[in-house]
Amino acid sequence: MSSNYSQRRNSFMVRYTTSDGHSATITLTDQPLIVGSSITADLRIESTFISRRHLALSIQNNRVYVTDLGSRNGTYLNGYRLTANQPTEPAN
């Protein structure tokens, strides 16, 4: 699965490709979007490398932040491992 995020009219969306090749979009809201392998995750990724609650995408001050939720294998952003539970803004 590949993904990216974009901003459109003051809203942020996550676009991703499913394992069967279909495209999908999720609009970020004021609630964090939880990505993980759990069936309760907002965006589920079935992989042994993904924790049940792996990371969160959130909006703060009209900016998107990625937060590793203490995942076993870590979350990497632009080649750097994120510090767990510390929101990080992706560089464009």
C-alpha cells in the first residue's frame, strides 16, 4: 500500500492504494486518524511489520502531524525514525 496526503480547500486527505490496486481517500478531521493492523484502526494495514495501533495522523493549527504510537518496528518519515508519541510535521 502506498499513501500520501494533500490539502484541498482547507481540508487534508490521505490517498492510498489498496493491496488489490484500488485507490481510496480518507479526509482527515479534528480527530486523529489511527493507522494500524487492528480491525478497529481507521486505516487498516495487514502486515507483520505494522502494530495494532501503529501511528496517528492529526491536524494541529492547520498542519498535518504524524505520531508514532509506540509501535514495535517504529515509524519512519523521510528516512528518519520518529520518536514515539511525539507529533512530527512532514517536510514537503
